[in-house]
Amino acid sequence: MKKKLILSIALILALAVVVAVAKNTGTKVGQKAPDFKLTDLNGKQVSLSSFKGRGVVLNFWATWCGPCRSELPDFQKEHRAGKKYRVVTVNLREDKKTVQNFVKKGKYTFPVLLDSQGKVGSLYKVRGIPTTYFIDKDGTVREVVVGALSGKQLRQKIKKHLE
């Protein structure tokens, strides 16, 4: 009887810890950004946690999306300038060859991760593209922007949240 009571209490405490950790992880401002692992265009597995200690501009996009295409040159510019942060993009639901051709033509050098099944997009609750998350060096979401950013807006948000 005593063992069952102790086991029950331990189970309840463990569940409470899991719930508390889960509540602090998510895609809302102030929450820890969920970690994920995706493959880049070179076939290398990349996780969000691999950028720990640096801020991350995490952008979800697609090649067919006009607003996405219009903001990518500014993301490239910030990628080159970024010392304290990284620009990381996630292409949603497109095949590797299409994305490779698009990236090559645009001469983009920022990391492009492939979410061909949309699992990370779902994890991040992406409802429209482009969507950009500004994640600080501690992994906390500082701002979420749905829609295209101008170069000036992108620079201001990076300066505010990541530098």
C-alpha cells in the first residue's frame, strides 16, 4: 500500500514536470523555440540546437511564393553581415531539385533546410508564408512575423532582438 502511494506521487510529480516543460516550449513570444532536425541542400542533418549561443532568424518560405522571393535578397544580405546571429531558412513542401535550382539561380548562401513533409512547419504552427521567427541566443522566441519583411524592417528586428 505504501509503495503504491509513493509510486503514484512520483508519477504525478513526473507528469507535472513534463507539463511545465511543455508549457515553456512553443512558438509564441517568450517561449523556448522547439528544436528540430532537417536536411540541408547538401544532405547534412541540421538542428536548431546546433546554433545554440547565437541568435537565429528562422524563415519559412517556398519558391512559388512571390512575397518570399522578394524578401530573400535581404535575408542574403543579413546572412553575410551576421556575426552574432544566423539566418536559417526552411523551405516548405517542395522537392530538393526545385529548391536547389532556385537557390543556385539566386546565388543564396544562407542555410536552406528542406521540410518536404511540412512537419516542422506544423510544429511551428506556420499558417502563411513567409513567416519569420526571431530567436535569441538562449533559444527564446522574441518575435514572429507573418508576411514579407522589407530590408529595413528585417534589419530593425535583428538589431532589436539579436544583436
